[in-house]
Amino acid sequence: MQPAPPGQGHAQGRRGARADALPARLGVSVPLATILRPLLRQLWFRLQQGFALEVERRRPFLWLPIAMGAGILLYFAADHEPALWAPLLGLALSGAAAFILRLRPLASMACLAMAAAFAGFAAGVWRTADIVAPMLERSRIGKLSGFVESVEARDKGARIVLLVTDLANVPADQRPKRVRVSMRSGAVAPGDHIVATARLLPPPGPARAGGYDFGRDAFFRGIGAVGSLSGKIALVPAPYPMPTRLAIDVMIDRARNALTKRIADVGGGQGGAVAAALVTGKRGLITEATNNDLRAAGIYHIVS
């Protein structure tokens, strides 16, 4: 039998001592500790073996997005809006620890995973702070003006998203940034600046516990109110030039609308409407009867 390399026996002894001491630290009785000791040794060995295999296949990096996603989920589970400095501090400390422990691969990778989780948490906090905008607190009726950001043709009329430039009797600091409204008549195109009488409501919450929360979806899209337009819709000069980002969005929406119309016309009927929705995401031409049929068939999710 060849003698063990110098230092290897001491290293194995230290690892065994750590595994042996863990049950005592947990306050477990001696007989139970005797049972757990080999299990803990085996668990630690399997963990090291699995990590070595991941390193050999160059896959540890693929776990970082998972850790980041876990941090984002943790942010959404928070009871109140966290401060941004806390996850940034955790990110800095975890990153520093990963660098300090770089010669110990398992510990360094664990610190990197923690850093990725803190990064995901911080990204959630920053994104929310970046898009936060006023939400309408009660129903209102009055003159509404804004840039047409997107248009979704429907069986009767259209549903549009407006980048609000003015809302009657609402101060600028309380005015929603965007509103989503439906219109029964009239023709507007993305990029138009319009004014009309609107009936606006706060974005609705989930219809049932655990159901789809449109209010949360609207918040992250910057939509602070929903409703409908009535009366004459007039094209009026804008109070300021169209923002560059909006101009790009308008070009994209016009292309999507043109493609939607082309597919729907070629396909014809509800088959064409469903095909257009699958390609462009514009679902307005699908009737409620077809939506109900898709729900009954269990395939509504493909167009939702």
C-alpha cells in the first residue's frame, strides 16, 4: 500500500471531524448522532462529487441565472417594497467573499450563487422604481389627450394604449402615464395625437384569489387606468414632439398591425384571426365565442 501524500490524511481528518461535530452542534443526542454521522459524510461526499462533475462539464455558470431568478421570486414575495441598498450590499459582500474564497471552488461557487440571487433581487427593486407611475384611484370622466402608442383592432372598434399628455382636472403628478381604452367608432393610427371624452377606472385586480392580476400587469406596463372613449375623437397638435422611444414603438406597432391584417385577410374568418394572433400577438379579432371554444378545448393558453 502506498503512503498517502503529505497533508492528505490531515485534510481528510479535518473533513471527518467537521462532519462528526455537526450533529453535536445541532443538539442531537449521541445515539442519533452515531446514526447521522455516516449519512452526513455520504451527503458531503456526494455534494463534492456532484460539484466536481459540474465543473468538469463546465456547467456551474448555467446555475447563475437560476439563482438570479430565485432572487427575483424572493423580491415578489416581499411584504413591502424593499430598499435598494440592502440587496446591493449583499451583492457586494457575496462577490467579495467569492473572490476571497476563489481557491476553494465549492465555497466560491456558493458565494457566486448568493451574489446572483442578490443581483436578481436588486434588479426587481430597480425595475419597479424605474417604471413606477401614478395609478388612478377612482373613476373619472373628462377630456383625455395623448399619443396613440398601440392599436389593437377588434371585431367592433379597437383597443388603444395612450401615452397621456393631459387629463382634465387631474394634476400632472397624479396623472397616469398610460391608459388603455376601447373605442367603438372612429379610426386612429399609432403615432396620432388625439383628444376625446374618456371614462376611466383604476386597473382591476384578480377576479379570484390566485387568478390573473391585471392590475399588477398594468403597473409593470406603466398603465395607470383603463376605460373607454365616447363622442368624437379628434386629431389635435401635440404639445411636444413625439419621444424617440415612442416613435420606435409606433413603427413596430404599425408593422404588427399590417401583418395582422394581411394574415387575417388571407386566412379568413376566425381561423385567420387565430393565425394572426399566433404570429403577431394581436388577439383583438378573435371573438368571445372562439375564445370560449379555445378554453373548452384546453388550448386557450396558446393565444393568451
